Amino acid sequence: MFRSSGSKDKAPPAVSGRASAPSILGADLKITGDIASAGEVHVSGVVKGDITAKKLTIGEGGSVIGAVEAEVAMVAGTLTGRLTATTVTLASTARVVADITHVSLTIEPGAVFEGYSRRVDTISQEETTLPLSLPPARATVTPITGGKSAGALTDDSPPSAATGS
């Protein structure tokens, strides 16, 4: 009754001249694995994996843990990981712990965003594969106990004695 016409990796043929309907992952759906779409994806459930789509919407109850690449990304739910998109909107209900690479970023009042934001002129394949560089490490700081450096001051010496002059 159902026949396979070839490889499982083949994408379904696009209907010429028509935009396909969005793929909707309902609130009761949990997926562990990667999702790739040439069209629009709405996530209302839970996805643990990477998502690549032309347009991605994470609904208020939706959750994604992984890397996301899209032309347009609208986040109203939870995202943990990394987001690369030309246009990013974080709705007031968004909870995002991710590094975001974007051309345009809108954060509505009430949204929670923890991570790094990197604005670029265009999104290209080279930029999505390079890791973000972290700021240089700070010099080691020696802790001061009791308000005095160990051995620098004695109880009966004036503070100017510690300057080394």
C-alpha cells in the first residue's frame, strides 16, 4: 500500500509556484532529533535538537534546546542554545538563554534574554560555523583578607607604609 520511492534523505518535491503550509509541532509533541525545513516551522511542543528553517516560530508553550538557523525567528517560548537568523524577535513571553547572531534584533519588554548578541551585516555560512570569541581572561586577583594584604601592613603601622616608598 505504501511504497518507498528511494532514499529517505530526499526532500519532498516542492510544488511549483506555491508556498507550502507551515509545519506545526503541537503542544503534546516531544521530538529528540534535528529538524530541517525549507519553509515555515511552528513549535508549540518540545524539541531537543537543531532546527533549520526559512521561518521559525517558537510559541508561548514551546521549547527548543539546540542550535537554530532561520531567516526569520520569532520566539515567544523557551530557547536554550544558539540562534542565527537575519531577523529575530523575542516576544514579551520569551525566555532565551542563547548566543544570538542577527542582522536585526527586537526584544519586547518582559522578554528574558541571557547570552551574547552579535549583530552582523549579513548572515553567511562562514559566520555560522565560526565560534564566538570570548573576551580575554582577567589577570589573577589576590584576595585581601580582613581588609589588609597578607604581610603588607601591621596593626601599628600607618597605611602609607605599605606604598613601598
